[in-house]
Amino acid sequence: MFSIQCDEARCHKQEQLAICIRYSKNLDVCERFIEFYDVSENQNADSLVAVLINFINSSNLSNVPIIGQSYDGAAVMSGSVGGVQSKLRQSHPSASQAVYVHCMAHKLNLVVVDMCKHLKDARNVFNGLEALYVHFSKPAKDHKLSTIQNKLGLKITKLEKLIDTRWVCRYKSCNALIQNYVSVLMALDNEIVEQKSKDVAQAIGVRATISNFKFILYLFILHEVLQSINILSTQLQLKGTTLGQSGHLVKGVKYTEAIDHGRLGEDNKIMCGKLAVMEVPEEGHT
């Protein structure tokens, strides 16, 4: 017996279906990537099921029981009536008892992306990070940033583009800015002082955004939260992780994730002190 996993991905205008299988061998869980299948012509449930059945038959697995199936939560895959998970059970006798599980790592991705979109302060931070990425995406500006990083003895780190389907880039983007904050500010300041670039106004705006106290505060908070979630996501994607273990991992993060606000406050004060950033006064104080 085995379980089947698949997901779609687009590469050079071609829609591909990646298929993996999971099975046990001497009580050890094995996970194997099989192949990419071109599904550019049609991506409806019937077409995808046909590809899966073709794979099963061509691999001489038609008589081997399929006990599980795991996909993303898109209706074409997860639909209880017209989705792949339902149609595969109906079309292939050996899969009649295959339990559908929405990929836990994918569910986690959806939660993080929705959080980043709907919380105003998180949205402001990532809008600032995206503007920073766009500004330094030009080769000349990126080269100047790398040169400054070298002079400061820092590891050259590229700013990450934010992609909804890969939430981990949000963690990497926060981390990249925190680790290279001084070099980024120096690159922006040099550009503003030189007044040679037509993007000076953009540089002034980006600098004002990332040097704002509130931006820095939420940058550290999001980095701390996403760091824990990144560890959870990595654990969820291990080939030996079971459904039960996944549940315990999620509960563990929910109950143990307690951000040390005092430490975060100290980190912010240190960075703001170094950069002469104005702190927001507490209520009742002038």
C-alpha cells in the first residue's frame, strides 16, 4: 500500500504536475519523487485524474491499495464531489478508501499569507520590504549595496521578492534587512547625497519608511514569529512526519510561541540608538 501526493507548478509557460509517493519499508517511511507530467492542455479534475491513473497503471501499481492522497486546498483538488480526491476514489478501485489530507505545510502557508495581508502593521512592513526589493533590483544599485556589504565585512545577502505561494521568502526578507540594515541605509544615503539617479525620490521614500520606529518594531516582531513558523514548516515537510506528529507540532508552536517583548524592545532600542531614529513617546509622556 502507498499514498500519493501531487502539486501543480508553472515553469516557462508550461503547467506541470509533480507526483510523489509515500510508502513504508520495514516500518520506515519512504518518500519518492516520481516525475513531472505536462498538464498544460487542461487542468480540470478529470484531466488530472487521468494523468494519475496513467501513472499508476504504467508503474504497475494498479493493484496496490492507495490509502492516502495529499494535495493543496484548491477546489479542483480538494472538492468532495468534483475534485481530484473524490474522482480518483470513484475511478480507481484500489483508491476507493484513500483518505484525502490537505497538505499541512500548504495550510500553514495560507495562514501566514492571509495574516500578512489582513493585519495592517504586517502589511505595511511587507509593503516596505517589497518597495526596498524593487529599488535594489536594478543591477547598478544592487552592485553598490554588495560593495558596501563587502566593505563592512558582511555576508552578501540579496533582498527577497515576496511571493504568495512561498511565504518563507517573507521570513528571509525580514532576516535580510535586519542583518544588513546599516549597509542598506548607507546605500540609500549615498544615492540621495550623490543626486545622480533619477530614482532619488524613491530612495528618500524608502529610507523614510524603513527608518520609522514603528516599522522597525514590527519588523522584529514578524521576524521572531516567522522564524518559529519557518522551523514548523520545515518539520512538517520532513518525509517521516506523520499526521499525528503534524498535529502535535502545530499545537506545540501555538502554546510555546511567547515572544519576549522585553528582548524585542531592547533590540529595537539598540538599533534605533545606533541609527538615531526617533522613538514614539509613551502615552502620558511628552
